[in-house]
Amino acid sequence: MNQRILRRKIFQLSAIAIGCSFVPKVVVANRKLCGEKNMNSTNPNPNLSEVAPTNPVQAIGDLRSIASNNLNNRVEFRSLAKKPHLYGLGMPQGLNAEILVLDGKAYLGQFSSFSYQVKELENFDISFMVYAYVPGWTKLEIPEAVQTFAELEQYIPKAAVDRGIETSRPFPFRLIGEVSALDWFVVNGMGNGVPNYQGSFFRARYLGGLDDRQIDGLGFYSNSHRGVLTHPKSNMHIHFKTTDNKLFVGHINNSLILKPGSYLLLPKEIRKITKDENPHYTFLV
């Protein structure tokens, strides 16, 4: 059995194991958003600056507030896009789409029942977004030995240090190339809508996979914000769009296999935004 078939069978079995019904390429599931533990029993949602500095990367909300059903953010996208070179990822109000922003252009990938569509919108309300203003990028060919999500997670901070990027704070990166396989999910609403600080807030998701596709991915790396800006078990949070055939936008579900000849893009600089310039900021200056 080749690696791709085995990988798909493991993926299907994982979906069945959590009690969701599997359909080819797409799974409808209710999954936990954050980890099992309360990150702070006395203050479930401390400001990001109480967790670790993030500036010049910025955030509207964080994943803990979504887990606790504290969805009070109503920031208009166009208020952020007024400044040039905006890059970001997140979820809109209603948690019914994956947001990807590349150089100020916003793509929202979402399902309605089993019908998938990508919307390119100039304005919408944001519930959660990690973002930065990046005027330019340095393009690096990824070594052939680096193919999997876990290998990328090891390679990216080392490459960043080599380029003088401070890795004690979050930083953005891009992935451009072809994947032989990739697992994705797309959020589909607020699930049962029950707030619970122990991580029992469930939301609906569609899960699936893509094979042999060209992608343009945007991610944020942080070794201090697991379950806050990134997945509870990863230092990375990546959204992507396909650049060949039908357009698809989604969240990389911590699993991919890169083909040789893919590229990592690291920021040449990240423009710092002051509190006066952006009243939505939640970073520590």
C-alpha cells in the first residue's frame, strides 16, 4: 500500500474514531477547538500581552475567546486593509468561513451544506484574525528533506534565525509550491454554542484532503501562543489557497507533504503599527 493511500485510510479512521460520518474528501464533524485544559483558571482570557509579546504581529481576538463563546469582536476588514501589504488569516463573525488575506486581498472559503464556494470580499466583520503588514519577502527554496508539517515546524524557525528574524515573537511566513497531499478543514458555524472554559465548546467543521495541487499558503509561527494564535499542539497556524484548477481556500489541518521545489517566504520586514494607528491591537508594544 503506497504512502498516500495509507495516509488517507488513517485520516478516514481518525474521522470515524471521533464519531463523525465520513464522505469522500469531506467529513462533517463536531470537533473541539482548543485544548482540554483551562489555560488560566482565574482569568480564562487574559490579554495576549499577558501571554507573550506579539508586536509587530497583531491579533483581533484569540482562539481561547472562540472556545469560551466570547465572540464580541466586530472589526471591519476594510479598517485593516486601509494600510498596504496586509497579510492575515482567521475567521469571520459566525465562524462559518476560513479567511486568507494576501497583500490586502481577502478570500473566504466556506461550505453551505455540501456546496463549497470562495468569496473575494472587500469588507466583512472579523471574529478572529492574526495579521501583519509585510512590504516584502525573502524567497528560500525548501530543502528536499523537509516535506511534512512536522519537518516544516522544525525548519521554519531555524531559517528565520538565519535571516535575523526574532523568533521569540510571532512572525508570518508563506509557503508556495506543490503538495502531494494535504489535509484541510473549513469551519461551518458555532456548533452547539455552549461556552465552557475547559475546552468543551464544539463547532462544526468540514474536513477533507487535496492531492497534487499547487498552493499559496500563509502561516504564523509562535513558540509562545499554542491554543491562542496557533493550534494547541503546534507552533504554526496556516491557511492556504490553491493556485491551479478550481480555487480552494482552507485551513491546513496540521498535515501535508510538500514536493521538492517548494519555497518558504520570510518577511524582509514587518511594519510596526502603533495603538493610535490601530485601536484594535492586542499586542504588547
